[in-house]
Amino acid sequence: MPGFFENLVKHAKNAQDLDWWETFKEYERRANLIKTYEPSLIPGLLQREDYARAVYTTSRRADAEDAVAERMARQEILTRQDPCTLMAILDTAAVLRVFGDEDVMRAQLSHLLEISERPNIYIRVTSDRLIGYGGVGGGFTVMQTPTGDLGFANYGTTAHMSLDPADIQEQTIRYDQIGMSSLTVEASRAFIAKTLDSLA
């Protein structure tokens, strides 16, 4: 299997080959640990259906409903018998930005508070100390599986996916650096709750 995935990733580094998405999903399904940083949206694995629908509607995807259904199905990795551990860092903008309407956002923030109580899910929010940090850029994800790791970075209209240990180490270091300038899990929950109250 590693040779198969290496071949797909080699042809998918600019995300123009549709096979890259199948590779991403396969690693996600097999992951036992996922670390992700998202600067502008709630990460897909933490999205409610109505929030995901609002995101896809905003992007004017013709297959929005299929994409929403697929996103919801992918979240099964967090609730299966041997669940994946998810460590997510959200930029404050991702928490404050309203998609859909305030009802959708209230439900989404409530969902974050609820799901963050699970022992395998850690949600943190960046703090003001992160302002000006040159290494943030776009969102990125590191997946650890029993047979190998994958790194994925999103640069707006393009993406980069790699099995190269050097690339994965670089993303892991970036994640740790952002984490050092982020709120604790408890303080992040308080920030999310305060934001939720402001929408009431």
C-alpha cells in the first residue's frame, strides 16, 4: 500500500489530480492522530451539517449536497470504536466568522463546546500573541497512521500533499509553534462560550 499512496501523492502535489482527494480520505480513515490548524473556517471534521452547507453554498459548489454528506460521513473516525485523536487549533477568525446566519453559528459553536468534552478531541483557539507570526499562512493538517504519515497544506486555490518526512516535520513544528501562542483547551472553551453568548 505505501507504494500506491506514494505514487498518488507524487502526482497530486498541486492538487490538480482528483486522486489526491481519495488519498487524503484514505489516510484520514486510517489515522490514529490528526493535528490541524485552520485560519478561516471551522475544520471539516468539527462542522455541523448546516454550517458545512453554508460553507459550500458560499463557495457555489454545484455538488454542495453531496459534499456535505461526504463531510458528515468522514466524521465517523471521531466516534468509531477506536476513535482517532483530533488536535485542532482554530484561528479566532474561524470562531468569529459567521457562515449562514447567527442561528447556524450558534448551533456550530454549541457543537464545538459539546464535542470538545470527548476525551479524543482537543480544540484550541489562537490568542492575540499570534498576531504577526510569519509562519501561519494557510491551513494545514498532519495525519499519523500505523503505516505512515501524511502532511497537507492549503494555500487558497492550491494545495500541497506530501509523504516526505521533512515536509511533515516542518508542518509539525509549525503546529507546535502556533500551539505555544494559543489559548489552553479550557481558555479556548471559555472563548467559544463567550462568542456564543454574544450571538444570543
